[in-house]
Amino acid sequence: MKLIASFHLRQLLSIIGLICSIQTAAFAQATGNDYIEITQPAKILQNVRINGTQGRNVMVQEPLGVISYDLAFVKEVRMAPTAEFIQAQAALDAGQFDVALTKTKAVVDKFKGLPTPWAQDAMVMLGNINLSLGKLEVAELAFNELEKSYPGSASLSASLGKARLAASKKDYATARSTAAPVVAEALTKKSVTKAESQAYGMAYFILGQCAEGEKKLPEAMENYCRTVAIFYQERSVVAEAQKRVDDLRNKGITVP
């Protein structure tokens, strides 16, 4: 009888262990590797999964379900770039603007306003890709949304986006008034951050647009080359700058 009791006990413990393993696996599937710090209510969530944003809320998958938090109270987010974001950048590098647009729009639609660098970059990319494809009105809407979604931190990117839009409409005076001071700052720097490089690359590209529109082709070539070779962090602009460099080179234009 003691042996039977012992056997039943082992079976029971085995079943309990199996249940615990299943629950642990379910929790692991329900959560992820993301980090989010919230000020109201004050909490830090680690090893969760951020599912995306809805309006002014961020949706967080926690072990017991999806919880919504107001983006206004999100202090910090640590989340790796999504596969779509990486694929969008790869498409840009390959000059596949239509593919890049589809991938970038998917990122923006899902994560707009999330306070993480790649989500903000995706919104800048969305405006720039639409400009490269000649969709000026859609691009303008994208830059307006960028400004609303990231007030303050995206103000320069939004301004440069609108300056590029102005250059596309042949309003070179307006475009230069925004880009020229940014380029002047770039010339004083010995080292730059990624965000600064992105802004400087956009500014040089805009000056290239202006120069090309005014038939100052060697000057345009020089500015485009600076975007491609020196300030290359904003890849949605670099891809277009490289196209312009190739076109000008085919016309026999060289850097002065």
C-alpha cells in the first residue's frame, strides 16, 4: 500500500509540474522582451510585449492580458525595431521605393506616437518616401502627423520635411530658409549624433534640390554627394540622393 501511495504521489507531482510548465510557457508566449516605464500610475514593466498604439494609448501585452496606457504618461520605451522597419530600410537601400512605402506605412499605422527612435524615424521615412514617389499631398499629411505625434523632438525633422516639400514645388526660397541654417551648423561640428546626421543629410539634400532646380548642377551634385557620403543616416533621403547623383553623373556632371 505504501508503494501504491508513493506512486500516486509521484503521479500527482508530475501532473502539477506539467501544469506549471504549461502555464510558464503560456506566460512566455504572452509576453516579450520589451520595456516600458510609466509615470501615472508609476510602474516599470519589463519582459512585456508592446502590441502597438491606438490613438493616444499604447497597448501592452502582459501575462494576464492587454493593458492600455496613456502615451502622455510613458517616460521611456525600450523595444527593438520591428521586422517591417528593417525590411523598409533594406528596400530603400535597394531603391525599391514602393516596397519601402508599404513596409513603412505598416510600421506607422501600428506604432505611431510610440516614444522610441525607430517609430519616429518611420514617420520621417513615410513623408520622404512619398515625396520621392511624387505624392506631395500625402507627404505633407505625413509630416503634419509627425509633428503632432512627436511634439518637440520631431520639430526639426518635420520642418525639413516641409522644406523638401517646398523645394519639390519649386519654392526654393522657402526651402533654403530652413535648410541653410542647418547646413551652417553642420559645418561647425567635429562629430555628430545619429539624429544630427539625419537632419544634416536632409538639409544638404534640400539644397541639392534647390541647386538642381536652378540649373546649378555641379552645386547640386556636391550637396547630394554630402548626403550620400557624409550624412547618410536618413536612409529614405540617401536613397533618393543616390538616384540624383547617378542621373547627374550620367549627364557628365562632376563635383566642383
